[in-house]
Amino acid sequence: MRIGIDIDDTMTDSYDDIMSAYSKFYNLDKTQLIHNKTSYEELCDKNKYPDYRKFAIGNFESIIPNVKLKKDVKEVIDALHKMGYTIEIVTARTLTEYDDPWGISYDYLKKNDIYYDKLNIGVYDKGIFCKEHNIDILIDDSIKNLNNAKAHGIKTILFGNIFNEDNQEFIRANSWLEILHMLSNNVTN
């Protein structure tokens, strides 16, 4: 089986660092952004937050290489690989946000010794992508991405975080050990 795994806030803890940078760049209250459960999709809204590219290019390249991995992510991905799963990293990172989205992703995964079979960047519609690339299960923190995947018959696991905590539509994992348990026992949407 093939598993598609998102990077930001699925494998990593980038939300707090990005909210800090957003609050400084736009002169907003970080506590309020987090309290409002502001999602990445909202942050990309050019009507609400103009100059998104300027913000992203000016901040992501210094933030992303240093964000922490979520607990147990490396060990669980290694275990899934040993169980025979094909691991594909599927991220929406693009030239809108990074000068070199592939390079920054590749370097981060290498630095943190994360196993994967293929790295896919610039994937806006993860549902179509998973369908076209025969990915059986998508693990992501984005409701939008999981809805798109589900619409194409892809099984899903929602990685829990602050801006999706109220969602009850998807099977949720709040840790990588929960994901290992789910996949070991074939529990997915």
C-alpha cells in the first residue's frame, strides 16, 4: 500500500512558529490568531492578508528548516516502511512560498533522517494527485486536502491540530503512535 504524508503540521510542529512570524509581519495579535484557530488556507487569502508572497519568501526559508518534528514521526515512518508501505511525501509547498521548495523539503527530510520513497511538492489538489499516483491513504492536517482525497476514494487520516480539532468527519490521530496503531489494524476512513 502507498501512503501520502503531508509535511507541515503533520510531520512537523510549524504552526506556532508561523503564527509568530505572521503576527509580526501583519502586526496582529498572535494569541488572537491562535484563539481563532486560523488555518493555513486562511493565511493564504490575499484579500485578508495582502503581500502573502512577500511574507512567505521573507519568513518560511528561515523558519521551516528549524521546526521540530512531531514526536515519534521518524520511528513510525520507519516502522511503516518495514511493514511494506510505500511512503510518498505530498506537500503543497511551491515557488509562491519558497525560492526552492523541493530543496528546502529535501534538505529538511535528509537532516532529520526521514525515510521516504518519493518527494512530491507543489501539490494543490491532493485528491487528484493521490488518485493519479495510486496513493491508498493520505495523512494530512488539512480538512480541504482530506475532503479532496475522500472525494476520489482515497482513505484518510486527519492529523489533529488546533485548527481542525472540531472536525468529526474524519478519523483523527493526535500522535504518530496512533497512526501506527491505526495502520497496523487497518483503521482508516
